[in-house]
Amino acid sequence: MPGHSGKDGVTVEQIADDMQELIENLLGRLEGNDFTTTQFIEVLRSAPEGERAYDAAWRRWGEQERASKMVIHGQVIPLALRRSDRVSWEGYAHDEPDDYAVPAWWKLTPPTG
């Protein structure tokens, strides 16, 4: 089921597509067992290429900054994580602060093969 679209008709799915490779690469470098969406975004933004991708994503959505970041935190990045076979969704992280969305817990899955 397609999501809603931002200005100029861009969709959540299109932005997630654009970020997917970067997110997959980052997931392959993470250590530990689990993390929250908020923690993942912090790690993503700690690298120059991640910060550029994050900025490009919310700007591409085309609404005001806060509203656009709500879409990125609450829809785009969770969609990209759900698409990955490297993690599984473990539930909402209600106690984790995030100014833009209710984050989730994610668990790294062991590599197959």
C-alpha cells in the first residue's frame, strides 16, 4: 500500500529507496544486539555521508523542517529498516525521546549463509 506524498509528489517509498543502500551499509557495521530508531539516526548522522543523506531526505519531502523530519523519523527510516533482512522490529520504544516520532526497538539478525 503506497504511502502519502510530499511536495512535488515524492513518496516515502522513493526516499527510502534513495537511503536503502546507505542504511544497509551502516547496518553491516553496527555492533551490539539491538538499538532504537533514534540511536540509529544518531549513528547515521555521525558520518558525513549519512548527514548529507538525512538532510537531503527531509528537504526532498518539501514541507517545513519539523513536519519533514517527522516523516523521515517516523516513516522513511523505519520503512528502510523493515525492508532489511539485517534487523527485525522488536516493538515501540515509548521511553526513548525523539522530537519527531515514536521510535522502535530493532534487533540485529545474524548473517545467513
